[in-house]
Amino acid sequence: MTAQEVRLCGLLLREHFGEVVEKVGTHLLKGGAQNLRTIIHETGISLDLVKKSLCVLVQHGACVFRSGRKGAGSPTEYQTCCDRILRILRYPRYIYTAKTLYGDTGELIIEELLQRGHMTMSGTIKTVADRLTQNMEEGRSMDYSEVSSAFFRLVETHFLQRCPPLAGAEPKDSATPAAPAPPGTPAAPVSTAPPTPESFPDCYKVPHVTLVGRGKRQLASEDGEDQRNAKKAKMDSQTHGDEGICWQVNFERFHLHFRDQAIISAVANKLDQTSSEIVRTMLRMSEVTTSPTATCTKPLSANEIFRSLPTSYNIPRPILDQYLTLLIDDPMEFVGKAGESGGGMYVVNMHRALANLARATLESVVQERFGSRSARIFRLLLRKRHLEQKQVEDFAMIPAKEAKDMLYTLLSQNLVQLQEIPKTPDYAPSRTFYLYTVNQLPTARMLLQNCYKTVANLVERRLFESKESKRLLEKSQRIEAILASLQASGAEPEQLTEVEEMITAPEKQQLEALRLHINKLDSAENQVDETIFLLESYINSTASTS
Amino acid sequence: MAGRGGGRGRRMMTFSVEAVGITRGDSLPPSIQQPTPLFPVMEQKPLPLTAGEEEEYLLALKQEFRGAMKSLPCFIQPTAAHRDVERYSDKYHSSEQTEALTDWTPDWKRLPKELRVKKPPRGGVSAAVSRSDKLQSGQKKKKVKEKEEVLLKLETLQKKEEGQSSEDEEEEGEEKKKKQEEEEAEGEEEYDEEEFEEETDYVMSYFDNGEEFGGDSDDNMDEAIY
């Protein structure tokens, strides 16, 4: 947990959950596992607020609790991990992906679950149906069954998963009497590491839920409201047979999807559309057979690939073979050959693809900050590993003086390291080789921390800009509210223009400029997050192989 | 050690200068005497952000999500956010916010028992009896948290006549002792106080029951009456 990560987590918590949760959360991040009394004592916040904040953090999966380490009877300890909080940056991307894959219904399901942390299936379906009904025309409403089917599909493809039942601390059964009881959730002894949701066999099992009805629209009419209130009370008190089974969004599955997308778009950029379609087919076929941390997919024969290609791409068999050969020969090594049976066995090299994508990111960072000649030196060092000063100048074909300058700039920014190789055991300077080198993994880590710092700076700047213009923003909000109420009650255009003129022209300009700045800062956060995702995936992939 | 320093040692460095490429006669960059500037001049301007339909949609999603989170019960604020100028309508707005906060009941089975927050009793109170009941139960709730001296003080205060002055003192005492009130309790106590005060429109000390009215004017007849 580096200082940059903690700072960014604090800002994200403040924006989404308020300042109290921010204080409690950053305290937990900096201090490790603590019990309730320690937190209250050290943060100085009142007991009830701390309790509420912890409830919020646990609800959203940011905090885990377990019984104390000093044995039975010691107070429960709470621990926060910054990974989960940093995911908040990526929420818009998750919601957008759900929209592209499963339409508006899927989008709203994911959005509701992200907002609430975790919810039961019936609760989610009802809320989403109500929201969809709001946006439909008069007289139409969304049926629960449609939302249910979207929910099933999300669970089938593992985008949603059940929250793991709690083990240790207090023995609980997450299943209610009505639900078909999953075969005994193991009452595990207190384990040191929190169990992953996937370690439970019923992770993706959808309970049998009786949920019949349609979404409700909030109407302004009186009579309809009374009836609906009566009906709503009856509906809400019904149990739907799945209390206690909470669902949460499976971030890892989304990350796999993003990774696949990154590989496919890289192939499309480097080669052409057809090759990317071939790689997309290969990835789709190996979705279920490949584990998330695998180095490469299971080998697929060329015949299988040929049969599974989408029908719109009717390329003849020999052309497919040529494309596959091209993909193998490409220096990026996205696809590798694993054998000759079945017309050739091919794999997609996940880890190597991620490493290459990370390398491309590093190179482009150097290029944009220091110029294309420095980037040439950087790429040279990545390729050739260790080079002396003289060799750098020769290979890069850059005059000595400028090459020196650029090398020293890169060295001072820590993108290039100096490696000493002594000829004699006493490390005498005149008898030592000094070689320049680039290590990809540590450099990637350093850039990742820079990215966190960047996003934290963007968020702070955005908060600062909003705070500066707080009065103006409030005034404009009030005027919008007045306008809306006037329009709803049907006012003449003169009244509306009169109210609109309460904001003067320079104020309007100021508001416009403010809106532009805030949009830019927000958009920049989203885009830095894409880089963060690539670098994080690369670093995680090396961690799992090493 | 003895040979360092002085003119001869000016250009000594820990590594061999030839190997790294600094030849004699090259001018080294001036040594840095102070921290680098906070916003150094950029030689290369950064690339513009990618702008497209997808990016705009992502931006809209992000801003909507943030706005939605602010209105959810998960968003905890210690006290109602103060606007730049106190407005009359704040009195009515604060009660709306507190209601949203208590609507959320998490699934207590998934949380440790110690995090359970007991909801304080609510409900309109206008009679002195129900108010004293509320204060009693409020005191029971606060007993758990506060120290014993405060406890004793509260009990002695409660035994006094339940007039307006004692209640005001109690409330002031409670407010002094605690660092941060629960917003519901605070909102309700303030509301009750104001409601009680609203029953009589005039501050008590200004009340003149007219006994002295005739007396003064009779005594000084030589003063002109305006």
C-alpha cells in the first residue's frame, strides 16, 4: 500500500461515500487490521458514525472482518485493501461493457449492484424493473421476467457471483429455509486469508425465486398512488425465497474481458481486421477452458478454428492457414504454434501479449515525454538489455553529445538504470564496466505509481475547481429547480426568460468554462485508468508466473 | 581524506568519468542548489484526450454514478453541509436528509454483531410527558457511551422539576459533553426546542404582564406623554 495508492483511495472514498468513511477508510489502510475500539480512539470519530462507516465499507466489499488474532474472544478485526477501492475508477467501464453485451437491462443491473455493493436477486430485479419502467412511455412497464432472464445470463457468463458466505467469527447460514439449501456451506475454522468467492461451490448457482410482476412507475396521480401503495406494501412484505443470498459484481471476469479486448484491438491495429477476428474466435472458444491466470490458452486446432469462425467471414481454408502463419511470425507473439496435429495446434499467448502491451505503453510514455530520439534509445536498451555508453551512440545513430544528454535525462527520471560490472574485486572506477539497462517490470511498477498519482491530482484539481465556484453552482442549481417547477406548472415564456436572466452572461460563461474543465478532468481520469488496467494486468501476470 | 577539498579535488567523482563519457573540457550542467520548480516547463506538450462517442458515454456514466452515490444512504456526512449563507429553508431541508440515511438497513447477518446501530426512537413529540420519556430513553442510549460524572449530572438534572429551564440545561449539557451528535438526535432535539419555543411566540423575559404599566405613569405627571 503505497502513499499514492492511499491518497487516491482516500479521495475516491470521499467522493462516493463522504468524509467520515474517508477518514475511517484511510485509517484502516494505513494501520492494517484493527478492532473497533482502536479505530474510534485513533480517529476521534463518534461510535455510531464509525459503525455506520464500517457497515458501508463491508457492504461494498472494501473491508473484511474476522475474529481477532489473539484467539477466541478477542474483538473482531477489520482490514481494508486498497485494490477494491481503486476499482471504483473503473466502474463506468464495467457499466458500459454490460451495456454493449446485454443491453440496457444488463447495464442497469450492473449499475445497481455497483451502487449498493451487494444485493439480493429479487431486490435487484425489482429496482431495475422500476427504473426501466420510469423511462418507458406511459402505459408500458417492464416485466420482471425480462429482467430475470438478463440476470440469469449475467450469472451464466460469470459476470455476477454470489457473495461468499461468512466463515469463522460467527457461524451463519446464508441460505434461508425457503431457498434450496446448498449442500452444507463448510463451517470452516478461522482462516487467515479471506476466502475467495470462487472457492465456494455454489458461487454461480441461481436460487429458485418466485418473482412475478411488473415494474412500477412513480405516478403523480392520487388514486393510482393509493392503490399502488397498498399493493407495494404487500409485495415488499413477501419473501421471494432468496433472502440472505447476496450477489456482487465479479470484477475478475470483467478484467478478463478487457484483457481479451485489448489483445484483439492490438492485433487489429498491427495486422488487419481478419486476423483480429481469428484471434477473437480463438479467445471465445477458450473462454471456459482457460483459467484466469493461465499463461496461454488451451491449444486449438486449425480445423476447430475454421469451423468456429463467424459465418460472415467465409475465408477459404488455405487463407486461414496463411493468416495463422502470419500471426505466428509476428514479433509481438500473440499467437504461438503448439503442435502439428489437426492441421496445426495454435495457442494465444496471454502473458506474452500483456508484456508486449505493457512494453508498448512504456515506450509511448518515453516518446511523449522526451521525444522520439530518446524513445529510440529506450527501445534499443529494451531490446539489447545492456549497452555501454559508446555502443548506445553507435546503435542509435545519434551524435555523442545528444545521446549523452538524453541518457542522463532518462537516468535522472529513473527510466534507465546503470549497472556496474567490475573487472577487479575492488570495484575501482577505472576498471569497471558501466552498462545502461532497462528493467521492464520495475519500470512498469514505477509508472503505475505515477498513474495513481496522476489520477489523484486530477481528482483534487476537480474538487478544487468545484469548490471555487460553489456559489455559482448552487445558484445555477436553484435557478434550474425554479425553471423546472415553473415549466411543470405551465408558465408563460416571459416568466421563463425572466428567471433565466437571473444568471448574467459572464456568469454563464464562467459556468460553461467550469463545466468544460470538469468534463476534461473526468475524461482524463477515465483514460488514465485504461493505462492503469494494462500495467496492473501485466504486473499481476508476472506475479503469478514467478 | 586529507587530499580531498581544495582546488585539486573540485572535479573528483566516485565513478570514472571517461567510462560514462564526460571528457575533459566538457562543461557539466550547473549543480543544483535548490529543489526543482514545482511546475517545470514541459518541452513536449501532452497529447489531447481521445474524444469519441464511447468516451462521452463513459464520462456521462461516471458523473451520473457520482451524483447517484451522493443521494444514497451509503453517503455519510457528519453534519448537514453548511451552505455559504444560512438560509431559512435549511431548517426544513435537514430533516429530509436524515430520513434517507436511516432508510438503509443492511443485512445484519453478514455483519458482525458489534456494528449494529440501534435506531433511536422517533416520532413527533409535543407533550411534556412524551418528551421526558424520549429523554429518558435517550439517556439510556447515551449512558452506554458517556462517562459516569455526566451520568450523575443527568440524573440529578432529571430529578428537578421538568420545566423548560431544566430541559434547556440538559440539552446544553449533553451538547457540551459529546463531540459529535447523531444527526437525527440533534435534528430532533433542535426541532423540539424550536417547536416548544414556537408555542409561545415571545421570549419569556420580554413578557410584561402589565402590573407595572399604570404605576409608572401615575407617579411622574409632570413629564409629557408622547
